[in-house]
Amino acid sequence: MAWMPFFGANWNEKRTSFRVWAPKAESVQLILDNDQPHTLPMQPEANGCFGLEVEGIQSGTLYRYQMAGHDPWPDPASRFQPQGVHGPSQVVNPCAFSWSDADWTGINRENLVLYELHVGTFTPEGTFTAATQKLPYLRNLGVTAIELMPIADFPGSRNWGYDGVSLYAPAHCYGTPDELRTLIDTAHRLGLAVHLDVVYNHLGPDGAYIAAYSSQVFSRRHRSPWGAGLNFDSVGSHALRRFFIDNAMHWVHEYHADGLRLDATHAIVDDSPRHFLDELAETIQSSLMSEKRNVLLIAEDERNLARIAMPHSEGGYGLDAIWADDLHHEIHCCLTGQHDGYFEDFSGSAPDIATTASQGWFYCGQLAKHSGINRGTDPTSLPYSSFVICLQNHDQVGNRAMGERLNHLVDLPSYRAASVLLLMSPETPLLFMGQEWAASSPFLYFTDHGPELGRKVTEGRRREFARFASFSDPAARKRIPDPQAETTFTQSHLNWSEPEEAQHQGVLHLYQTLLHLRTSHPAMQTTLRTGFDIVPLGDNALLLRRQSGQSALLALIQLRGAQQHNLRQHQLAQLSPERTWQPVLTTEDSAFTPDALIVDFSPGLLHIGFSRPGAIILDAATTAGNGGEGA
């Protein structure tokens, strides 16, 4: 492994180097917590760093740093914190693990189907090892990549991960560094990519020792939703940028991660001549030039900025994709009728859903009522694979007061119809764990902070819902689950007995079938804008067509109510004379629901009738005995 991080403890069997950024320190000592602890003075270096090389250090050695006049602290770039984020750091040999993925090249953007999961609640055990045992299930489901919610170590034993502070150290409550490597290596052996969610826009509120070593971590000019913004463009920013870029390189090279999901990049404020995201993307891409690996960078960014996913050569930042939440919001409003908060910017109408699915996002510069600003840019220069879309994700479920999933808010016929829309669209789909069987468990917001900070978190969580009509009464807000309660965490665990139950089993089979169709049917193999059309049929239904060469699929999706459709003269339903539309599936097939209601389908007349929400998928088949040239 040629790459080595600048900060932290870099093990070598002969000489191990230690380096910490501490620009305000007069002196720094390295404390080795061996059987016979001893202290060694570190040497001042350029850019406010202190470093030292020590012979004969064993992998597994515990250590801390001590600035003059302060207590000993852990290493901000520690590779592992076996006793938690406030305990000593551990020297780790990243080359000791025996990888078996030498021939693995990853999953390209066009073939990406993401499955987002939280390690702590995905399984009863909540560990890397337990998640590894579920990988064959995920491969058989038909997804191509798992996306782990942030795994950087955080205070306590339960957290979403966005309070991470030891950013180079896998959370000790999930397992060891090599247990994470085993998960990734096993995934590669099964043909699954592994993406990691990383947070470079803020630091957690407890245990962020990098800010204790340096007063240059936070900006004096920029604010963020979490307080002072991180310093990407002022004095000391060079070291902080290096710290975060090295962190990304660390996951890509030491753990063979196939992609990084960059949390809330709209909160990374950088007025320097070269934006941090641009530098990050180019650094990672340059480091992989000698390898044949697909490593993807995906931004979560609410601004709808096409520049983020445009190549460097066109003035872009060079990332691969963007979380595009507009489609989620439109579908949510359509199915639930809810328009609180940021949902007030979305109508949920079939025409607006069609526009959003066709463009990639809805807002392309229009005024957004909720924010009061013009939001978005023209997305049409980007391929559809640059947009990550979903019906639910950790935010859209967990940021609800009661952690309700979409299937808790709408009936299953509507849920199945929306699932067809998601997986028939050419954008990159993301599933949230348990979505594929309409899981009954909520996904709540949970933390495990100390008493004082925990009390503030609980109060703040309940206070933020005061503006919603259903929680305007203080008594109603008290019913919001306490983030600090262990039961809030345990309620969020998936119930793995559910996929065997009839109602859940049907939804699971639908997802398996749709995912297989997505990866196997020729019409679904292109993400070019010329291969996709979608139009509204009235207020409650959509008609979409996927086309690639001679292959075509047509999907009619009834999101709400009952309706009769005649598609014989519709432009999207036209075929050459030697072809005819034949059904592939309906969401009312008995394999997908225990209470099936037949979808009325007359092939010759192309008449389709729904007695409740649902969907039908049709294939452009060649008439028997006729070769045919095209759809």
C-alpha cells in the first residue's frame, strides 16, 4: 500500500511515526500506555505539527498526546479507540489484513443500486460481523452496493453516526478495524460494493479533540446549522483540508471502500480559490490512476447544484452523483397529503412528479416558498445515473417525530405502486434497510450522550417539532420518543422474522422481481436521457417508457385511487406493427400481495383498469413468426 496518511500513528515494524496538528502548543509529549508507560517529547514541525518516530512499537500499543498545561488526550487521527472516544488511541497495522479482492473493480455508477443501513440497528447484534452475515441476503435481493451510515467513532454506544469525532476510527461498539475489513472483503467476494457515509461539514459535540489541539479548526466567518463552520478557507485551513482529504483516502485505500457519501455538502462553506470538494475529488481520482477500481463520490446537497457532479474539465467539482430528494418529496406529498415544513414547496401532483423524474430534480432556479430563495440549477447536462433517488432514507424516516416509514403512512397498494416508480426510473435508486419488505419497525433518532448534553438533546428534539400542528401541544411533544432512552434505539432494530410473513413476503418478492428486471432487461440498461419518457395521466397516474435499441418497457403507475385508462392512441404506447405489449407483472399479482385485486388488461385495446392504486409493467414483444426490426 503506497499511500500513507499524514496525521496519526503510522505503524512500521521498524519505526512507527506519530504526528499531531497542534499549532497553539508550546510542546507536545507522546505517552505510550504500555505495561510500563513512558513519555517521549515530540518535535515541532512545519504548519503547527508535532511529530516523532519511535522504534519497536507493537501494533496494538495504546498511546495519547499531552500538550503542555493540559491533560492527555487521544489522537484526533486515531485508527481505533478500543475504550471509546475519550480513551487512549491504539496503534493499528493496516497492512496485516489478508484481502481476497485483488480482482475486484467495483460497481460503476450506471449499475449502482444502493442499500442504506445503520450497523447498530440492521441486526439484533448491531455489529460489523452480524452485518457481514446478512450480505448473501442483500446480494439475493438484487442491490449492488451497501451504504453504511457513518461508522466513525462517536460518544456512547448508540448514535446515528453524525456525532462522529474520531473520524479515522471505526466505532468500537460495532467491532474492530479488521472486522470492518472482513465485511468489505466479503461483500466484494459476493459482488457487492461498499460505500461509507462520511461527515466533513461539522464535528460531534462531545470528544472532538482536534478542536482542543487547534483553535484553527473552526471558521471565524462562516456559520453552519451546528454552530461555527469548519475552517476550509482561512489561516490553518491547509492542515484541516489535509486532515479531511486524508480521511477519505484512508477509507478508500486502507479499507477498500468503493464510494463515499459526503454528508450535507451545502454546509461546507469554502470561499478559497479551489473548493474543498474539487480538491477532494481530484486527490482521490489521482490516487487511483494506476488501479482499475470504480470509487464513487456522492454528495448530499440540498441546493440542486449541477456543478457538483460535472467533470473538472467543464468547471465542475468532479463528483459522481448527488442525492436528489425532490422526487421523494413529491411522492411523499402525493401519497400522504402532508405539506408541513419543507414539503410546502412540493405539490405532489402527477405532472410535478413526472417533471421531477424527467429532469432529475424539480427545482431548477425557481423560488422555493419554504426557504424563500431561488433554488437549483439546470440538471439536463447530467446523466440520470448522477441523481440518487429514494422513497425513504435515514433522514426522511428518522427526522419524523415518530420515525414512521412510508409504509406506516400509506396503504400497501400505494406503497407497491411507488416502488415500481422508483425502480423503473433511470436514476440511481437507494433503498433504506427494511424498505424491501415494508418493515414494521420505525427508525427513530437516538443518542447516548452524558446526562447534561443528553438532556439538551432531548429538549431540543422535542422543541424542534413545536412548529408542527400535531405537536403544538406540549403534552403531545412529550410523547416524542426520548433520543437518550435505550428503548428508542431498540425499537429501531429490524425484525428479521418479518420477511417470512405473508404480507411482508409479497413486498419483498416484488422488490426482488423489480431489481432483477432492472439488471436483466435490455431496456433498463441505459441511463441516457433519450431512453426515458414519463408523462402524467390525469392527477393520479403516470405512464413511463424505458427504451434501448429494439427493447422497450412500458409502466403504468396508479399512485392514488381507482381509474380506467385507454392507451391505444397514446404516443408513449406506440409500437411498430410487428410488436405488441405483453404484461410482465402487476403489483396485484398473487405473488406480491395476499389480497390481490385483478388489474383489468385488454392487450388489443390497451385498456387498463385499476380498482385501487397499483402498477403494471408491459414488454414490447415480437409477434410470433415475425422477426421485427424495432419497437
